[in-house]
Amino acid sequence: MKISRTSIDELNALVRITIEKQDYEATVNEKLKEYKKKANMPGFRKGMVPAGLIKKMYGKSALAEEVNHLLSHELTKYISDEKLNILGEPLPNTEEPAKIDFDKDEDFEFVFDLGLSPEIAIDFEKVGEIPYYEI
């Protein structure tokens, strides 16, 4: 998995996340094994459905679910590790839309826009004394 940040200006940045096959392959295979154990299809005993049939039926959804989970987890982890103060939530970039084909692609690339909060410095010495009222 590769994560890189590109600063556009002081308040905007792009985060590019590349998810490779080895990042999700083991987890997807484990999920398909769980589906196989629980599958109940006509013509087969419970749990005895062939793995190829399970992969054909549930492979794309298991892959999409795992890629989505990895993407959200790694993006959140990156923001907290880098201690980025962001405004709102990361938004998918509309200028570089992700072209995703779960049938053919093995590596996926996602680009997010981040709104960074500005640095604000207040000099309280210039403000002077603030009155305190007792009610």
C-alpha cells in the first residue's frame, strides 16, 4: 500500500492511496472460505459448495468490501499519524476520478481532496485587559 500527499496550496492537499493485490488478497480469501462454510445451495450439502462457484457468486462483493474497508482504515490512520488538522471529511477527487473495474484490475488507486485548517495565531498581549463581571 502506498500513500502520498501533494500540497496544492496552504489549505488544500491531495492524498493518493494505491491498494495492491497483496494488501487485500488474504482477507478476501478468508471471507470466501467463510461464505463457503455457510453457503446453502440447492444440489449441494450445506458447506460443500465448490469454491469456484462461491468465488463466482461472492468474489466481487467480497473484494469491493475489503478494498473499501482498507481504504477508509488507511486514510483515517494516515490523517491521525500525520496529525493533519482537516476541515470536514476527505472528499473523492472529481478531477481524477477512480476508474475501478473489479473484474480486471488488481491494483486500485484513489485520490482524495483534503481541506486543511489554517494556522491561527492570536496575540493576547495586544488585546489588553478583559473585564471580569460578577453577576
